[in-house]
Amino acid sequence: MDKLPPATGVARIGYSALLALSALAFGSCADTAPEIPQEELYLRGFIRQFGVPDLERS
């Protein structure tokens, strides 16, 4: 008969718990939108309007 050793059942429960905790942790992170700093928004707007500044030019 193919009986699994008792450790396999414990490992399976531990693996299931790990998956559940991972899904909970990563799922909660997906709900919050990353906050973009004001400087980054200004830079993006500047590049959109004027293009990338030339660092070699003074």
C-alpha cells in the first residue's frame, strides 16, 4: 500500500500556509498605488513639454 509518511502531511500543511500568507502579503501590496514624488511629476511634465535636457550644453 502506498501510505505517505506523516512528515509529508505536515510539510503539505506548511506549504499551504506559506502560499496563503504569500498571497495575503502580495495581494495587500497590489491594492495600494505607488506615490510618485512631486519632483518626478515635474520632471516628467518638463520632458513631455520640452524634451530631454542636454547635459553637455551650458
